[in-house]
Amino acid sequence: MKGPSKDTAAPYRHAHFVHGTSHGGRLPADSGREVAFAGRSNSGKSSSINTITGRKALARTSRTPGRTQQINFFDLDGERRLVDLPGYGYARVSEEMRRRWRPLIEGYLNRRRALAGMILTIDCRREPDELDAMLFDWCAAAEMPLHVLLTKSDKLSRNARAQALLRWRKHLAEAVGHGAVTVQLFSSLSREGVEEARAKLEEWLDFGQKKAPV
């Protein structure tokens, strides 16, 4: 006889926006644990956050890529947070704005002690490029755990999805190399991979502990 199923959305039920910072702004206290979401501006990053948390409007989505122009912090329980980083690589964002984003993001990634892992959203239909490589290099140098969501998997056939997953696993093993990298298929529309993504967050955010370590 099966026991009651686990409510994997429960840790996110009270998720809410607590802080946003742009160039020169202060970050929240560097304590507890947090996981950052990064990705190109049209990769479905904000939609992925909303789907994983079960909160339709938690992260701002738009038909116009590049709307997330600051680091946004979402509190889960006072000790754990999700962080939405500005999307990168969208041509309509001005060069001046991109120059302002880079030190903002790099400063956060290089100095944030609470950062337990990085989730990178990548459209499963495309190939890696130099912008992705910059983030891979940073994760490798920092030995930062990296989990890749190959988003929009509903756009591909079953066979094409399997091929994309194998291709990206091989590429990430070569690009990151330190062993703390995993990859999965994901779709906000079909909900493929939602439970797998939540399991990774549960691992990094240590939901088994009453209080996350500083």
C-alpha cells in the first residue's frame, strides 16, 4: 500500500519577491542558502521559475526578452531564496546596459557566500555559444554546482529530445569538467522535468534542515 505522495511544491507555497538590485545597489544579507537562475533572455528562465514554484506570476515574464534588468530575490522561508539574474545575449538590450549588467552579475557570482548552486536555462533546440561558455568557465573555476534545464522540450519530438540531452551532456562534461554539473529536459508547457528540477533545488537548499547554515 502506497503512502501519501509528497507535495513537492510545498516549499515554494509562500515564495515572494523581497528585493531587487541593479547597478550599484545593495544585496540582501549574505546568509542562509540561495540558488540563482541564469540564462539567455529568450530561454524561458522566468517561466521556469514560475513553473517550478507553482507561482504563475512570481518571476516577471514578458513577450519582449530582456525585461529582467536587475537581480531579483525571492524568499522561500526566511533562510532560503531563489535568485533571478538578468537575461543575457539579447540584441535589443543596449550595449551600455550590457556593460552595466556584467559587473553586477560577476560581482554577485564571485562574492556571494550563500550561493549554493546555479541553474542555467537553455533552449534545447540550439547549440552552445560564447555567452554560455563564459558562464561555464566561471562555474568551473569556482567549482560551483551547475544544473542545466534544456527548456522548451515540448517543441521537439521524443527522439530529438533524447538526442539534445545526449549532445548537451557531452558538451557540459567537456566544458565544465569539475563533475558538479547535471542536465535535464524541461518544459513549462508540458511540465516535463518539473519534479527533477525541484529535487535538485531540494538538494541544494537543504530543505531537510530546520535552518539552513550560514
